[in-house]
Amino acid sequence: MCKNAFIMWNKIYPLLLAASVVVMGAVAYLTYSQLQSVGFAPAKIVADFNNYSNSYWGILAVSFLILLIVGNVILWLFRNSWALWSSLAFFAVFALLKSFWLDKALFDYETANSLAANPTFSSYFVGVLMGAAVAAVIFFNHFLVLRMRDKIHGEPALIDGQTTEPILTEKQESIKAIETPVSQEQRTRDEEIK
């Protein structure tokens, strides 16, 4: 694989990540700003908040899937997994932001305006469980992509300038160092017979 492709994919992903962070930041701000509305009935404000909140999860899912696809391309082509783990960090930050900040703000608003039927708050657990579930998916995805890649290509593809010689362990090097000329000749004959 050419080094220019490596540079290209390593520029595309950060740009997509930055765009996703900006979009999700804007959606989070718009969702939170619904609770700051003045002059509307509290029930309408809560309904508007819920509408923005529903689109928050949809936009987060689409952004995460785009980042995950590009991260898988980088992993497949270059055996670099940093993009997958960055995708996980992106999802976790915005899922926890929703669970710990936005949902808590809604709960406080509903409690202050006597709109909460059941005054308990358990959204923290949802955010943490979603982050853990996505982490498990990313881990499995990482394993699966590398297994499929190695099955198709055999050994790891090399970037320009890397050596193709096998790396020997200390034990293999010590065995190779003590081989006598007779054992080397025997091994050559054995290889010729095969």
C-alpha cells in the first residue's frame, strides 16, 4: 500500500471526526437551549426538548457509523486501530453527555415545574451501559476485521520501506547461531526432498 494512501486516510478520519464533534455539539446545545425557552408552556418546552433529544440519538448513531466505517477501512488497509478507538471515545463522550447533562437538566426542569410523575433519575445507567456495549462491539469488530484481513492477505500487508524478513525470537536466534554446517546441510536436503 502506498504511503500517500496512508496519509490520505489519516487526514480524512480526523476531518470527519471534527465535523461530527461540531454537529453533535450544535445538537447538544440546541437540545439544552430548549429548556431555557421563555414564554412557552412548560409542557411544550418538554415536548420540544424530547423532539431534539430523539434527533440527538439519530445523529449520534449516523455519525458514529460513518466514523466506524472509515475506521474499519484504516484498520483493514494499514492495521492501525486508532480510528476505531477514537470512534468509541466520540460515542462515549456524547452518550455520557446526553445521559449525565441533558437528561439531568430535563429531570430538574420537570421537577421544578411539577411535570415529573415519578421523581427518580436513572439515565446515568443507560449512558454507562450504552458506552460499555459499544466498547464490546468495537472490540469484537477490531478482532473480526483483523482475522478476516489476515485470512485474505495471509501475512500483514507492509507499508513502503518496511522489511519483509521474518522477525526471529531469541530462542530461534540462539538455535540458528549454534547450528553446525552438518545440520545446515541436513536441513537443505530435507527442504529439497519436500
